[in-house]
Amino acid sequence: MSHPPRPEYRLLAELEAAFDTLVERCEAVAATFRRRPAACWIFGEPEPVGAERAAEWLRHALLDVWYQDGQDGRATRAHIGLVAANEPLMEAVAEANAAKAALGALLARIREDAPSLIPEAKAVLPFRHLELHDHLRGQGLARLHLKQCWRHIPVAEAPVARVRLAWYTSGRSIKRLTVREAEHKLLKLDSDAAHVRIQLRRLAGIPEGEPLAQVQRQAPLMRANLFYREPLEDGRTRRAMNVALPLFVPAPDGRLPDHNLPQPTPPEARTRARRRDEKLEDEPFLPSLRVYRYR
């Protein structure tokens, strides 16, 4: 169903309200934990973690929405840990995630209807909550990282017996391209360069209807494998998820499930065997574009 475009001033007002709600609900999560602290594990820090340190870390993790100098615009910072959550804390996290989903949906609509509003939003929103970016004062405008605003807080939907954490370094995104689209991208490069001319000739030698794949390697991320105490209603006994923010696990007794201690840094080499059903060729067909042919 199509929707009529809204004036930019109204979209900005909605965005400001959504951002305020997000900050308030993340603050509520931190305050709920501080009122009744429970067990918390912070990746890279020795156990046990004191209640004051846990509350301080949790608030920082949930309200870290800024770019840092030199940060790749596509990258986000991770705050990895486990939090034992009682029912009020799980409810507060659910409300924070609802606010994140609302903000993400609104940003998607703005990108569609009024993309020029995004830079203005990044300049205006930080100054609605000056206390969140004290560390940036004197360094010019605070730079808001929108993806770090709306990314989901990971939650286990049922009590967990154990959690196994491991680096995942094989992630990639694949975008399908036509031959014509690949040619257009090559022509945007220096078409007089020898390596580009070689790739254009190579591209001209395949059928025009052949699909191609442009591959973007993703940064290493932490994956958590959750093993539930009891099977879920659909019969599942485990679940895997990415955990860039603290993982909240239901724990009425305030204790964390059994968990491992992953390596402090991701491995340099691929640790998983290549899938036998790998659909792409091993070597890139158009190296300048990271484009592969299908087998």
C-alpha cells in the first residue's frame, strides 16, 4: 500500500520523537538492571564483574551511538557480553527493541521519501541528549551512527542451559548482477587502464544473460549458540544468533548459564571447511569489482 509523502519538517519531528523514545528506553534498561543487579559477563574482562562496573558497562553499550574518528562508516562497534535478566529487565529490553524497530522503520521511510533529510538528522539528533556524548565535546559536531541506534538487542526467548560463543569470519553478502550492470560498473573505473580493458574483454566473452555475483566480505563477528533448558513450543532445542550487543537471558535466579570464553581476537584464517555446495567459482571473474561467476 502506497503512502503519501509527508513534509520534511514532520518527518524530522517524528524522527526526533522516535530517537527520544529510544534513548529513554535504553536508559530504562540500564536503570532496571542497576536497581536489581544480577550476574553479568563482559567479553575480555575477568570474572566476576562487580555490580557497579556491570551497570556502567551496560549503559555505555546500549547508548553507544556515535562514530569514532577513523571508523569505517559501514562498521559498527561490538559490546559483547551476557546478562542474567529477571522479568522486569526482559520487559524493559523488549520495549527498547520495539523503539529500535520503530526508529529503523522510520529511517527506512525517510531514505525512500526524503533522503536529503538524513544528514540534517545526524546533525540535529545528538544535541537532544548532550549528556550522551560528553566525550565528544570540543571535537566539533557529534556524529551519529544510525545503524548503531537501531540494531537489535539480542535476547533469548527462554531459559538457557549453556551458551557457546565463537568468532564467525566467513560472512559475506552476495548481490546478483547482470552482464550489462557489471559492464556499467567497469566503465565507471578508468576504462583506459590495462586491467580494466582486460576485464571488459573477458566480460564480452560470456553470454549476456548469464548472472554474476558481486561479493562483499563482512567483518568478523561473534556468534552465540544457545542451548535451551527445555525444547521450545516448535520443538527447537537450540538457536544461533549474532551478538554485537549484550545478550539478555531469562534467569529468575539471577545466574548466568554455563558459557565458554572465546578467543580475544578473531582468527586470521578461515576456520570452517568450504561447503561442498559452494555455488561460486574460487577465483573472481572481475577482480576490480569482486565479481564471480556461478559454477
